[in-house]
Amino acid sequence: MKQGSILSRIAKEISLSNYADDTPLSSKIELTIKAAIPADIYEWFMGEIAPPPLSNSQGLKLLGWLFKNIRKAELDLKHIGLIRQARREQFIEVVKENLPTVAIMSYVTREQLERQEFSEDIVFDLIPYLAKNVKRDEETVTIAIQWAIQEKVISMDDCLWMLRYCKPVSEYTQLLLI
């Protein structure tokens, strides 16, 4: 977790390590956490914020952070949005870390750019979005994504998640589509 990132701020705000104890997580709390966090970011978030197994106290603390009012099952949408922003930020950081230098790009051929077959959505929506965010050209971003996938730092599922995030569709509609 990078210092100063959204994810580190979330971890600091929740501070689950302070609530670790020996009581196992009850199934009721676990199911409530699974229901509260959108399915497309649940595994990622739980892996980043709290390596399993969670204790019951940690689960209660996490529920308190996820819900405005737990009795009425009112989710704190600001916090759910923060989780999505943290995943976006992490994805963009991976792309930045894998960006090739200008010298390397001068040796890149058309075959190398087309080696990884991306869907049209990724080519026409995701790559231009990332190029704008990292302030580099689309070919360089394409190579960065290819390298990140080859190194297994990101997967095609991560790319598809980011594609859904960058499309101009409301978050509510995205949740309905999943």
C-alpha cells in the first residue's frame, strides 16, 4: 500500500489491526460485509485492507465504516465511492510503473503493439482514458498494459473493471449491470 494513497487513508481510518482478537468472524457479519461491498471490488478490497481471517471485532468495525445506519441498512455511499477510487488509483499507478521509456518505444514495432489482442472497448475507451490520465500517448499505454498483464500485476478482469469505471455510465447503472 502506497503511503498517501486513498487506500492507505481508508486503512488508517478503519485501522482494523487495532481491533484484532481471537474471536472468529461470525457468518452473519461476513454475509453483511459481502452484501455491503459491491461484488466487483469485494475480493480486491478485502485482500488489500484486511488479509483474512478477520476477527469478529474487526468485522464489526468494518461494518461501522461501511454503513451510515446499520439498523436501517443505509450504506455510506461516500465510503463505497472511496473504495472504487482507491482501486482506480491503484490501477493507474500500475500502468504508470510499467510505462516504457521513450528510448524503448523507439524500438517497438506494430507487431509488438498488436501482440495482445484487446477488445474494441478497451482499445477505444480504456486506453485513451488511461493515456489522458497518465499524460502519455496511446501506444505507450498499450505497451504498459501488456507488460503489466504479462507480469501478472493486473489481469484482464482488472482491465474490464477499469473499463466499466471509465465509461460514462452512472455507478448505480453499473451495479445493476453486474
